[in-house]
Amino acid sequence: MVERYPSAIELVEVGPRDGLQNEKRLLSPADKLILIERAIGAGSRRIEVTSFVNPRAVPQMADAEEVCAGLPRRADVTYIGLVMNGRGADRAIATGRIDQLGAVATATDRFGMANQGQTSQDSVQISRDIIDQARAAGLTGQATIAVAFGCPFEGEVSHDYVVEIASRLCEAGPVELALADTIGVADPAHVEQLVARVREAIAPIPVRVHFHNTRGTGLANVWAAIGAGASVVDASIGGLGGCPFAPAATGNVATEDVVYMLQRAGIETGLNLEALIDANLWLGTQMEKQLPSMVAKAGLFPAKDHSLAGARK
Ligand code: ZN
């Protein structure tokens, strides 16, 4: 293990939600459940399974209730439902199958209005209410700050402001606070600075990070975030993903690629890379395209015959 890096990192599989929400090709609820089962089979223990949003705005998530009804009953898996308001929270709670509500606050007004019809300040208050609502229903709540590293409409986002709203969100007692690079503009230098500042401001509440690989900096950002103290990382099988309200955003960092990088550093994720590559191939067939993940295209290293050769030495 590399000095100053942790021995383990938790990955949240966001493929069933972020991975699919921007795809033209719709997966059936049954196929979404196969994807979720494959993620669990590969070792995922925390999965963002859907979002409870207006089906007219995000038709890919119109089947949220149906997907929840089919979720495997597993005491060792935490299912997260993303919600943007009290009505979404009510729907998620009513399924009886969601363990954790994910609330979304936005770092800018213009993205907030486009994504969820809320100013930044309103989104912070609504997220705090959602966390309270989760707790009242016997669930846990988590908050994400969207466009924390840059906004498609307003450009640069002030670190001071992100730290301020992170602190306000944490007063509500979320299990963690996530910083999301919703549009894929983050770079490792800024990630290191912002994660370190937010971590200091909200400790002991853990920092989670969410990156899109739109500009090729996704994995470097994950590495920088972990070095600065983030302990939970979002990733999506195959590297699918995008935001319907963030022009030109492409996929999340791929689960396979993150696991490969962390395994090589001796950082445990609990995930099985071969099973993830199998899941990638299955998902690519369903989506009728090759998925962005690099490791799934290139394969394992060391390969199985390498380890045999190594054993002969
Ligand atoms: Zn995203």
C-alpha cells in the first residue's frame, strides 16, 4: 500500500441511476435488476438504484417503483434512492425498499434551476429537510453538492461557497457529504484543495466524491480525492453516465477502472474485477455499444498466465 493512502475505500455503484439516466436506449426494469444483481455479485454493497424524479423530465427513471419492488432482499446491501424534493422522498420511502435517501444540493443557482427548479440556497434547505425526513422514516440520508467543481452555466464555483453549504448540509446529520463533478470539468489540483477543505470543515462526517470522465481527468481526480481524505467514491459499471441537464457531460468514472487503479495500489474495495468485466460485457450487449471503461477493453493485469509464469520463477 502507498504511504498516506488508506487501506480500503468504499465504492458506491451508481450505474443503475447515473449510468442509465442519460442513455437513449432504455433498459427494462428486469434488465436494471440484472445489472444490480451483477453489481452485488461483484461485491458491491452500496448501490444507487434509481432516482425519484419527474418521469417527464427523466423518462429513464420512470420505473423507479418497479425497480425497487424487485430489489434483492439483502441485509448487507444499502440501496440508495436519489431524490430532489419532499415528494420524491415520499415516493422513495413508500417503496419500503430504499435504505438511504440521497439529497442533491446545487452549488449554483442556474444549475439548480435547470436540474431541479431550486436556487442553490433553496436546494440546501430542501436537502436538509430530506435528511430529516429520511431519519423520521427510519432510513439514513446523504447529501451531494452538484456542480461543486464547476457549472455549465456559471463557470467557476467558489471553494468558500462549497465549504459553506457543505457545513450547513452537515448540520442535518447526513451519513456523508458528496462532492459531485456533475459535468466533468474537475482537475486533480482543484480536487485535492476542495476535498481537503471540505473534509476539515465537516469531520468526522466522511467525504464522498463523484466524477465524470468528460475531459479525461476522472481517475486522476479519484486519486487526488483519496489522497486528500475522501473515503467513498462513486463509479458506474462500464463508465456509462451523464446528466440530462448538463450539456456535453459524459460517463462516470468506470467501476472497473477505479477498482484496477486501487487494487494496484493495494487499496481494498471488496470488488471483484473479473466479475465487473463480465458485467460490463453484459451491459454493453444490452446497450448495443462498447462502453467507455478502459480496463474492460484491455483486460486484467497481471493476466492469469502471467501469474503462472511468476509462480515458476
Ligand atoms: Zn453524475
